[in-house]
Amino acid sequence: MKKYNLITATILAAGLVGCGVQNTQTSAVAQTSVSAPGAPGEAPFWAYAGKTGIGTSFEQYQNGHYSNEAPTGKVSKVWFSIAKGMITETMFGLIHQAQIKDMQFVVVGKDFTVTEADDLDVTIDYLYKDDKGRPLSLAYKVVSKDKQGRFSLEKHIFTDPDGQSLFVRSIFNTQLDGVKAYVTVNPYINNNGLDDFAKTTEQGLVAWQGDNYLSLQGAQPFKQTSVGFTGVSDGLSQLKTTQQLTRVYKNTGEQSGNVSLLAELGAIGENSQFDLTLSFGNSEQTSFKQGQATLAKGYQAVLDNYNGKGEALGWQDYLQSLAPLNNMSEQTADNGKLLYTSAMVLKAQEDKTHAGALIASLSNPWGETVSAKTGSTGYKAVWVRDFYQVAMAFMAMGDNATAKTAFEYLEKVQVNSKTPGNKGDTGWFLQKTHVDGELEWVGVQLDQTAMPIMLAWKLHQADVLTDAELSDWYSRMLKPAADFLVEGGRANILWNDTQITPPATQQERWEEQEGYSPSTTAAVIAGLITAADIAKMAGDEVNAKRYLATAKSYNADIESMMFTTEGNLESNATDGEYFIRIGQDKDANSNTKINANNGREGFNKKQILDGGFLELVRYGVRDALAPSIVKTLPEYDDETLTDNLQVKYSFEFTDGSGTFAGYRRYGNDGYGEDEVTGANYAQGGKNSPGQRGRVWPFFTGERGHYEIAAANANNTLDATKQQAIKNSYVKGLEQFANEGMMLPEQVWDGVGVNKAGYTLGEGTNSATPLAWTHAEYVKLVRSLSDKQVWDHYPVITKALK
């Protein structure tokens, strides 16, 4: 590790600035010190999780892998995000390896200093769109306006598809004299905010941790540079109090910490333009070379390459390769804008070292109150359940190559005899992992063990997997999974030492409760019946019969274990008969309590509703008009229930065309902001009893899928019904998207203290964009286009007759 001399020298500001640029503000003597004081700086936290944009370059596969030899050339492994108008977490290497918290521009006048974190009027749009307004790449234009009218800032943001650089063009406009622009970057090298060093060089600024380097440089030399410890010696406090840098620092010395980079861009007036790169590499020299190469190519060449204009292969080419999109667009209410965006957002959330590794979201939920002292993947990780939804969406929009590559990736996250720390049984799939397969959470969720089998069956039906390939995967991955769904076994890995006895699951799809869950059981039955079909094709008749018999046995017990006929909800719509969310015993009519979770006390299981029963219909385990399904709908839709137990909430379309439905995960959900204090979820590292899970937009899609199934069951899915579903459920999901067309995990439901000032239906700070939400939207549009549910498995319905 390089160390620095702590001797301090003082020189005149004119000598520091150089480059012949005159200081238009009141002249002052600036001091330069070799090393910045104040290590380690203020405590680091992640950025706001409600992203209005994410981006990375499109890269093609070569034989199911990302390769520099593919037609798209050198693989760029840079991802960025945008929140509140700012560039936030930017990743390099693996998709979860954040390298910065944020990059902000600062405007300084004679008597004011404004940062992008201040309250500006912000709009976001796409740089490249077709004549219908549909985005053709994940390149953004962000315009921020000072509320006092003193200046405006326009940023163009994208990556270099053939390099390891983020390209940022900033365009300032002001009518005032004596105004300067600065840029500041808060590095979080290698995914944490406390272990970094920084220094200034003639080329620009650099920060590093170990052999991970980040550099900031411009097409024009910086007028002045400084580094320091965030919140102590980073220079911002000087600019805010005196509008000048009175002391600058060359490096951050021998102690690592939460460091910041600061550079003066220069005086600004009308259309003052500065091109910058944030570049990455495993050495200082490599990092600077990456940025220099990007800047040498220039703005237009890099953007055209990113977009896929001319001979370049980029995002436009990816969209053109998705054959179903045009027909699907006819079933959207916005001419396909969100559909095109969703296609790119889903593809952008795949790792490029481990092809097929699909993450849940390029965000850290409630990030600005989550400590970044140590590394955290947040949602930038693999959950097989979310993963399945996204893989099915890739198939729906015509990208079978990514769906197949994703399926093949799953072998990496299945528990086997070589899984680190495993002392138990095998065949099940890990709860949550890094994209490289590193273990993170190790609970057993039986739906996550069933879904890879279901995905394999769908891929085979679509002729994406051949008979020979499917037979091979059956013996390698699918049979061990199906065996676990039949036999269960001992999970004994890290903290988890638990006997699993299907269909009871250690965790249902919300990862919070053990027991008998309608949604989990639907997946388990679907997994076993598709496994039986695969086994038969592979010549394993004995296990084909065993899997099918077990599925039928589980199916026979669904209502007795999960459908109460003695419900105790105080509901105007109830007859006391409905599916419960989950139970930890086999009697749906017992009065047992389910476990406390997320700060909420445990309730009688018969008081907790959720939409999991609709998955029974989606997969084909129950007919849409089955009595147990139909009887549950009134309670599920009852908006007169007490707020804590209410699941459905109605929202108004902004165009005044009526209302649409949104749903919480379940009654008594505590995974959200505190309704009493307005604090973020688990703020300060502890749960609170007032925490409240809000409405999740993808349930609007799940309900839309049910309406398609029900209309088919009634033979009423005509053009009028199709239009009605489009104008309620499809349009409703579109309404939940933010200005950048990112779909959130949760939206504000209007209950409790609104500390953040959300509008009704606006995405909260949980996680945006959520891949699952975008996937559900894509699948709903495909289902409506096909007039049948995309995730439906006819083989299941046939087997259970």
C-alpha cells in the first residue's frame, strides 16, 4: 500500500489553478496541503434506492457467455444508477460491486452554493427514442433547474460499450456573472465506504482500495482539484460557506476512510459544456487509460456505439431482436414505452462475468439509512424466485438465449455435496447468493426449488432445450430438486440446521414464515408434475410416477390445510371461507398464531390474507372458477378491512379515467416505512412495531393474470374484455412507473406518517427498479396479447383432472 509524506506546503492559488484560467470571484490565497485531515470521515451510507434510471451497455453472448470475441467486442462491466437527479451507485466488475455512492455537480456563485443533493426541479428522459416515444437505449438526459432561476444543468449519462468508463456530459446555463461549476465524487471502492484512499494527479483524480481503482478526468483539464475525507475535509463545506476553496489537499494520507474527490470545471455561462469520465481498472494507469480512450473517441461516437447506430451493435439492436415486442405493444396503454424500457431494464440487471446471473434490483433498499461500512449486495443478488419471474419474461419477449443461459446458471446456486459449509442434504436451491455463487442467505424456500424445474419444462416446450439437453439437466440438476420436493431432508449449512418436510416450507415467498403456503404449494405441485413429465421423457418411469403421485397427494390437502371455512375476519364481504396466507399446522380452521416478523406481532393465521392463492390458478393447479378461489376474492378485495389487515387499495389514474387496484403482500406486513414515525424500514438497524409493508405493483399484474384466466374459463375473453383488462391492470402497472419508467417494489399507500412527502401511488425508497415488477408487466402484456396466461402449465391441469 502506497504511503505519503505528511509534510505540508503552502502555495498561492494562482500557482495551483494554472491553465491560464482567471478566477472570476474575489481573489484569495488558497493553501495546499499534502494530506487531508479528518480520517476516516463521516459514517458512510448507501444512496437513495428509488432509482429513476439504470444503465449499462448491451453485450452479446458468444456460446452462452460474455466474451471480448463476441460481435459487440470488448465487454464493458460498468453499471450506473440515477436517483433524485444524481448519478448514484455505479458498479464495476461484478454487478454488485459498487465503486461510488454518488457523483454530484456543484454550482457556485458570488453568494450561493448549490449541490445536486439540494432541492432542485428535476426531469429525466431518454436520449434516444423512436417516433412513438419508446426508449431505444438506456442513455439518459437529466435536467436539473435551480428553483430560484439562477442556473440549469443538463446531464447526458451512458457507458462506453468498449471500455470501462461512465461517460457524463454536463451542460450548464446561467445568466449570472462570476459563476463556477465543480464536480464531486464520493467513492465506495469495492462495495464499501470506509477503506478508500484518494489523491490528485496531473491527469485527474484517483481513488482506490487494494487493486481496485477509480479515476475522474475531463476532456478539458480541471482548474483545481482536491481530495479529502467526506464531511470533514472534502471541500464542500468551504464552498458552501465562502464560495471558494481556501485549502486543497493532494492526498488522503496513510489512513483509509470515506473519501471524496472534488474538481473545479471552470466558469460557466450559456451552454457551458464539460465532458467527464469515471473510469475503472485494476491499476491507476489502467483506470486513467480507460477514461482517456473514451474521451478520445468523443461523445457522439461513444453514444452511437451504446445506442447501436450504424454498424455498431447496441441497445437498439437488442430491441429489434425481440420479435414479439411489436404485437405486444398493441396491448399496452402507452404505445409500448414501458414495455421497451422493461426489456432493457431486465437485460441490464444481468451480471457480465457470470452470464445468466439475474439480480433482483440494482439498488440497496432504504439505502440512505443503511450503513456502508462493510460490503452489502442489497438487492444486487440472486433469488431463484425473482430469477424465475425474469427468465419467464425473457421468454415472453422473445429472448430465449438469455432465458436458456439463466437456466444453465442455476446449477451454480443449487446445494450439492461441494457447496461450502454444507453438512446436510442436497438438491434444494439457496435462498440468496452473490452472482458468483457465494452464499449469503441459506433459508429453504420450496418454491425456489420447484421453479428451476418449471423453467426447464417451459424451455423444452419452446424448443430451446433439446430432448438430449433436458435429459442431461434432469440427471444433473432437476432430479435432485424433485427428490427434495418429495422427500425433503436436513438443511444443515451455516446457521440453518432444520428438517424440511414438504409441502411445509421453511420460508414462503416472502421469506418470513414457515408452514403451509398456497403460493409455495402451487409451485411445489407445478414443479413435481413438470418433473414427472421430464422424467418420463428421460426414461425414468419409476420416478415419473412417484413425482406425480406426490403432487396429487399434496394437491388433495390444499383446502383442508390452507382454506378456512371458519374465518374470523371483521369484513363486510366475508362468509368466513377463504384462503389464508400461511399456517404452521395442518388444520386451516385452527386458531394458531403465525410468527411475529418485521416488528409486527404474530396474528391468528385466519386474519392474514394474501394473494398467494392466485398462483394456484396461474400454474394450473386450480381452475379460475374453483369454489375455493372464487370464495376468497371478496375478502382479498375488501377495502373496508382495518388498515393493518387490508390488502387491496384503489388508486386513481392521473388522466381521470377511473381507478385501478393495488395490493399489499399480506395483512399485518411490516416490511416498509414506519407508519407512526415515518422512518425507513429497520432504520438504525432495528425493527419497530409501526413498520408497514406498502402496496407492491406487481400484484396488479398477478390480479390481471387471474382476470385473463377467469375470462377464459367463462369463455368471455373477447375484444371488449381484453380492452378492459388493458385499461385497468396493464395501464395500472404503467401508472406505477416513475418518470424514468422504472417500476418499484413498493408504492405509497396513504397510510400513516408521510415523512418523505410521497404522492399516492409513488414508489417508495424500498427498491426501484424491481426486476420482478418489470417481469410481471412483460408477462401480463404477453398474456393479454396471446389471450392466455403465459405462466400457465397445461400439463398440470391435465394431470390433476
